[in-house]
Amino acid sequence: MTGRVEGKVAFITGAARGQGRSHAIRLAQEGADIIAVDICAPVASVPYPMATPADLAQTAKEVEALDRRIVAIQADVRDYGALKQALDDGVAQLGRLDIVSANAGICSYGQAAELGETTWQDMIDTNLTGIWHTCKAAISHLIGGGRGGSMILTSSTAGLKAMQNLAHYVSAKHGVVGLMRTLALELAPYFIRVNTLNPTTVDTDMVQNNATYRLFRPDLDNPGRPDMAEVGTAGNALPIPWVESADISSAVLFLASDEARYITGVTLPVDAGFLVK
């Protein structure tokens, strides 16, 4: 059976671990070659360890084990020149571009009135401007290829409703939805489809860390993963604490494939019923 994205090339940001690595592997399983980018360095305002060069190398190893090609490059989505160069190099090596997964993102916490200027700016620069940079760098390749394409922007359930202690994150993720809707209109004449994914809590390092545990369980002296699971389960309609990266990757694959060839301009929750509860 032919892979659902056989012969295509996907550009994935935040690809060193978590959802990004999962997206790379899932698309490679279905026949795509991968251009993988990640900052692989700390961001001062982020309260948990970021991915490392070793993580990005592991993503490359796992894609290559599927007998697919991968170009893996360290680049910061906040730096448009570096990001564009990374993508241009990847396209030069792999020959085309068909799919964009604008996935890179960070999280931090605080009441709106108390957020530091750097904390706010790092969030907007990464989670909103970084998505725009990713799209901007890719558009000329997609149009030039003349084959259409699919851009999948990672937003959040926080892109569709308010959440306390996350004003900067909520603002950025709402902005991603607005960007997606505009790009869907602007790129429709080229058969380039643009959609967002809006996940609930996903079981990644962005969530499973002490800063998150303490935010959501301030009543406990030393909260951990089981305590976070209680909060997550309470928020979702389905009786689960969080979804897995693989669940988001399945949605990425669907939106990237010809099965979604007429789907554009939509927000797709993968949220265990979080938004309807």
C-alpha cells in the first residue's frame, strides 16, 4: 500500500523531541522525507529544560531507520534569516517542499499583571512570530513547486478559549488561529491549504515538569505526574488526563494527506472533549 504522503517533503519545527519528533516519524512512516529544525538551546524565561542537539540527532536517527531522508538543522524560529537558510538548504538537498508543520513552541506561567517583559516577548516571538516566520519561509517554495501543499500550524485549546496564568500563551495561540485564517485565504488560489491543530494537554516535557505541576497543584508541597493527571482528567470530557504526541501526529498526517484535500481554514481540536466541557 502506498504511503499517504509518499514522495513528499515535510518541514517540521520543534522537531528534536515531543510532538515534533512524533510528527517527523509519523510522516516518514507514510513516505515523506523530513526537514527538521529545532533551537536545541535554552530560552531564559522557560522554566523547564529545552531540547538538545542530541535530541535532534535522535530524531534524525529514527527517521533514517524508516529508510527516509532527513535534513536536521539547529535554528531558532525567532531568527527569520537562520530559519529561512535552514529550510532553503533542506529543500536544496531534498528537492521539494509539500508539507509544513509549524510546531515549535514554549510555555511559561504567571498572572498577566506580573509577567516580565522578557517572558512576554519570548512567548510572542516564539509561539506567534516563530509560526509566521515558518510560514513565510515556506510559502515561496510551496508556490514555486506548483503542486499545492498543506500548512499545519500548532495552536492549542488555549487558542480558542481563555486560561488563567497564561495570558501571553493564550494571546500567542489565538494569534496563530488568526494567522491561519488569513493564510488560508491568501494561499487558496495556489491550492495550499492552511489549518490549525488545537490540542488539549499533551504528554510531553512542556507539561511534565515541576513548574507545571506546581502551577496546577499549588495545594501540594511536592506535586508530581499523578497529581497533574488528576487536574488533566478533570478538564477533559473523556476520562483521560492528556493525549499522546501520536494522537496529534495522526491529525497532522490527515491534514497533510490528500484525504484532507479540500479542508482549509479550520481549527481542529484534538482535545478529549476539553472545549465542550
